[in-house]
Amino acid sequence: MADRTAAVSGQHPFALILGCVDSRVAPELIFDQGIGDLMTVRSGGEVLDEAVLGSIAFGVIELGIPLVMVLGHQSCGAVSAAVRADETGEELPAHIGYLAERIRPAIDRERTGPARVDATITANVRHVRALLAGEPELAARVDAGRLAIVGARYELGSQVVHRVR
Ligand SMILES: [Zn+2]
């Protein structure tokens, strides 16, 4: 409650987590953080679009957050759907196809089955991290030593988060 009262006067989150919408992967719970500690931006498969980029830019440029983490996770349904659609040509319903299109460049082409999905989850984290690192305003902050953009993966089974380099 004290945290919530203190947070009324402003926010100073120390990190921004770009993660998936999956209900099992809530960043505040995974990292045991409270109100005001993390800014979280979430989209299926942590894909980027203008709203996600604008939200990240708000956190980094307006609030001066020094750390952005792209957080993928084991058994990601969005990545699984993207791989399945790529393999079968299946048309995904409504706007889910938009997510799949953004994940497609990261699809692993060497493995098959569950191993392909798992490798794609990691490749997608690298892909999204690289796209963020290529954004001019973010890149300038990285160059100036004011921002780090890192990738990571959360394993549902072990509940461990590890870096993806
Ligand atoms: Zn997911």
C-alpha cells in the first residue's frame, strides 16, 4: 500500500519489459516486482508494431528507462501459430495473421516439430531485439551508454529466466 501511495507522485521504473500476452508470463510476477518498478509492454509473441514501438519510446525517451528486455517464453502460442501457418499455409483468423507475419522472419528452417517452435521462440527474441536496436533514437542511447537492450527467455517448466544473446 505504501508503494501505491508513493507512486501517485510519479513513476520511475528501472526497466521496461517487452513480453508476450500469455497469462503465465506476467513480468511483475516473474521478477517479483511491485507497482512502479517495471514498465511492461505486451503483445502476442512480443511482436512490434507502431503502438508497441511508441510505448517503448515513451518509456525510454520520456521516462529515461535505462534497460529494455525482450522476453520470450517456452510454449509460446503465438510462435506456435506462426510456425504452423508457415508450414501448412493455413489462414489464421482475424488479426492473428498479423502477429504470424511478424514472427515469420524468425522461423527456424533447420529443425522440425516442437524443436522448430522452440528454436523459433529464441530466434524471435533475437529478431525483435535487433529490430529495437536498429531504431535510431534507441540506438543513439545505446551508443551513449544510456540504454541497454537485452533478450531473455522464460521457461515455464523451471520458472527460470535466462539471457538470449
Ligand atoms: Zn507467447
